[in-house]
Amino acid sequence: MKALYLSDNLELKELEAPQFHEGQALVKLCMAGICNTDLELVKGYMSFEGVLGHEFVGVVEKADDSGWMGKRICGEINFGCGECNYCEGGLSRHCPNRTVLGILDQNGVFAEYTVLPIENLHAVPDSLPDGFAVFVEPLAAALEILEQIKIEPNHKVAVIGDGKLGLLICQVLKLTGCEITLIGKHSRKLSLAKSWSVNAVLLDERPEEKFDAVVEVSGSSSGFDTAMELIKPRGTIILKSTYHGKLGLNAAPIVINEVNIVGSRCGPFTAAIRVLDQKLVDVESLIDTVYPFDQSLKAIEHAKQSNSLKILLDFNV
């Protein structure tokens, strides 16, 4: 099979198709999305070696459970050991022995085939096109914010970072009725947010007002400093960024102003599928370009451009 493989270099190469074992499913890829995490891995983040990719939709070709055969699916990216207290408590994403699809010790989905545990599979309704279904994983991450903190319609919330996830988060927050301000660096992306009736401003023109909650999703350590400038006393900062290297942290303002800091990562797939299927968020506007998988190296280079939106890989052309 063809696969986009990262070692010393990133290359499109031939690999043997993965073998599925008991409790797993062999999935033929339909479409995949390029995420900023993929680009960071290419730069050396986490020293990953293997097949990249974790946002996808595919069709089950082989499985122990015949009920999954032929079904179009997406899948959760954390593979737990199934035996520790975290896994038994439904928190396999925090399993100390986990692997993570296309990120940590587990080949990903930028390949014609991939293997996942059956318990990680989620059926995709026929009404949801492939190009929308690839957004399930990042949309779930955005929805996780609402699982972690309560946002009221009268709250003012700032989102720092106008990347694909930041734009999804704005749409999710909008469902609560709160007032949202997106702070970013790219006019194209800020204009898109404005089309959804979101306040959107350039970083250098950010407001002096304080916010009840701030979501930091810029991917830059300077974003945390900006979040601290914007948060009200007793407000909540939600960290969606993972920083390469250590974050320089002045803890005094956090203590003095009684600021809550919440780390936020993966989220609920079932809810994300429902939100997409009911068209409660607009992902079509987030799609920049769809490349045939044979042109995946070109697609990665396009995704690196700072003003790009979501780049997709199509395995059916």
C-alpha cells in the first residue's frame, strides 16, 4: 500500500498493508485531513517515526465483529492498554501505556489502509459526506470545552488563535449564545469568523477588556501570556495548545487573581457526529483544497502556508 511515512525525511512510499488482530478492524481510507499536529511532527515534535495522520473517514474491510463490515467509520485516536485503572474507568486517553494514532508509537491514516481497535470505531451516517466526516476528531476536541466548563449566554469569551481548530471552537462556543472574540494574525481567517457573526480582531488590535473565559489555541507559548492579559479575576483559561519545550510561567498572577487553568484535549465523537449531521457548524467553509493522496507531499507543503485552511487527502481519486 502507499503511505506517507516520516523518518529522517517525509516520503510517499510502499509499505505492507497492516495486519489486523483480535478485537481490531482493517479500514480502507476514504479521506483524511491534515492537522497542525501533523506539521509539528514533521518538524520533529515528539520524535515520531511512522505513518502520519489521525483525522479520517474510511470503510471497514475486515473485522472480528461482522456488524462493522462495510460500514463507513471514523475513529478515536487513543489506543489504551485496556487493563489499567484509567482504561477501566473510561479514560483510555490518559492510559500511561497508550499509543496515539499517527502521533505516538502508532502508524496513522495517511495510508491506503489502517488498523484500529473495534471499540474506537464510530459509524458515520450516510447523510454526512466524507469531506465533512473528517472533521469529527477536531470538532470533538472543540466540544470537549463544553464538557469541562460551563459557559453562559452572558459570558464574554476570547479565542486566541485563528487556525482550523480555533475557527471550529468559535462555532462551538457560538452554540452557547455567549459573546465571542477571535484574536488572530490572518485576515482571511478572521473574515471567515466575521461571516459567522463572531467578533474578530488582529492580535495587535486586541481589546483591553477582560473576559470570563479565554481559549488558548494559538500553538505559541506567547499565546498563554496573551491569555493572562485578557482573563478576568476568577476566570478560566482553557489550554488547547501543546507547546514544544517548556512554558515560561509566572504563577503569581494566577494565584493572586484566582485564575482557573484547564487543559483540554480529545473530546466526544458521538456528539461531534451529531453536530455535523445536524449542520450546527459550518465545516464546508473551512475546506481549502482537496488533493489526491498521490499528491500528499504537495498537500503537506500547502498546509504549511500560514493562511491555508483545512487541506484534505482523497484516497478515491
